[in-house]
Amino acid sequence: MPAPRKIRKPDIKMVILGDMNVGKTSLLHRYTERSFKDTLSTVGGAFFLKQWGRYNISIWDTAGREQFHGLGSMYCRGASAIILTYDVTNWQSLLQLEERFLSLTDSANDDCIFAVVGNKADLTDPYAQTIMPEDVGPEESAISATPSSCPTPPQTPTIHKQVKREDAIALYSRIISYKALDEDASPVADKMCFETSAKTGYNVDALFETLFEHVLPSIIQKQVRTKSPTVCLEGYEEEEEKKRKADCCT
Ligand SMILES: Nc1nc2c(ncn2[C@@H]2O[C@H](COP(=O)(O)OP(=O)(O)O)[C@@H](O)[C@H]2O)c(=O)[nH]1
Ligand SMILES: [Mg+2]
């Protein structure tokens, strides 16, 4: 009989939250797949695994359930880092973070850290329009393959920016008070508020790398507490698949 397959359990759980259409799935896709697709379906892909050095990080997406107010507090249980995402062109999406999503984070770890992320910066800020060379996926390189004698000038963004970075920083400070976190011990607002573009890759690596660096102490503490870093997944994947199919049909 073959030995049961053992896969290393994720060392840390991260969660991405925010209103529908702010670009959560696109941000995760950009970071893990290094590409951008205009039409990405969230359904199905609710869980990303990222190897960071010798650590396994799980990043949870909403699987589209935010649309139906269908995210329970279970979703953030055990999370060490939470990314609260809004769309810089949509003021309402920032309000929603406080009104709808912040309370879901009550079940996260006590030492959970937060990032506030304004996505779609390419629509409003010229500096966010440049595609990082290392971020050019096959689709983008095909699109931008123009003859070198006729370079395409960067487009001038035309969409009005509704959320300023200061508004996000103010929200971050309110989160620290709401969570009753020690302001001196928490990462400073300026470091944890990002403007990103999943489309061009602008600031996406910086966001995730900063979060990973901040959760590292928490990973190490957890490893000291739990002796076994492995989990037996035999039978688990089939169960999960069954549950996923059942969820889809309800
Ligand atoms: N211009 C621009 N569009 C984006 C960006 N991120 C996502 N989008 C688009 O916004 C829409 C919603 O993205 P999606 O990732 O599905 O959002 P989610 O519902 O929060 O997961 C899609 O049409 C994306 O192509 C971005 O950084 N810039
Ligand atoms: Mg999505």
C-alpha cells in the first residue's frame, strides 16, 4: 500500500477582504501568476498557496461570496494578516471596508496585522501605469509588442481619483483603535497603506513582501508552539472537493 501523501501545512493564513470588483482576485493572480486577465472568475479559486523562503503562506480569497453578504466570521479565523482592499476610483468601496468587512476580522488572531490597499491606481496615477519588466506575463507581452520605432506613449489617466492615500491612512488608524491594538507595537500606517495596480503590477510585490516580513515573528512563534509541521491530506482533498461542489449548488 502506498504511503499516505504528506503535504506541509501552511505556516500562516492571510485573508483578502473588500467589496466586489475592487480587484482582490486580480491582485492575488498578479502576485502568484504574475499576470492580469480582464475577466477572472473568482468562483472556485478561493485559496492560494505561496512559498516564501522556507515558509508556506495560504492566502484566502472570497470565492465571490462578498457579493451576497455571504462571508462569515469563520473566514478570518486564525488569520495572521488581513488585506483590506478598496478601489481608488470608488469612495463607497472604502466605506464598505469599515461598515461591512472590519467586523469579520474579529475572529482573526490577536496579533493579526492589517494592510489597507487601494487598487486600480493605474486608472488615476500615471506612475502606476508602467508595467514592471519582471511582471510582464505572456498575455501582456503579446499586447505590448509594438515595433520599437513606434513606441506607445503612456496613456493619461482620465478617471477621477476618489480616495486619497490620507483617507486610507486615517482608516488604518481607526482599525488600530477598533482592534485595541498597541499603536506603538503595530506597523506604522505609512508602511501598511498601499496603492496598487493588479493590471500593471505596480506595488503588488511590495504589498505582499511587506506583509510576509511582518508576519514572520508570528510564524516562528507558531512553529515553536506546534510540534508537527506536517498534516496528512489523504482523503482530505476529496472531502474538500465534495464540499466545494455542494456549496456551488446551494
Ligand atoms: N484598471 C484596472 N482594472 C482592474 C485592476 N484590478 C482588477 N481590475 C478589474 O476589475 C474587475 C474586478 O476584478 P476582480 O479581481 O474580479 O475583483 P474582485 O471581485 O474584488 O475579486 C475586473 O474587470 C478586473 O479586470 C487594476 O489594478 N486596474
Ligand atoms: Mg474575486
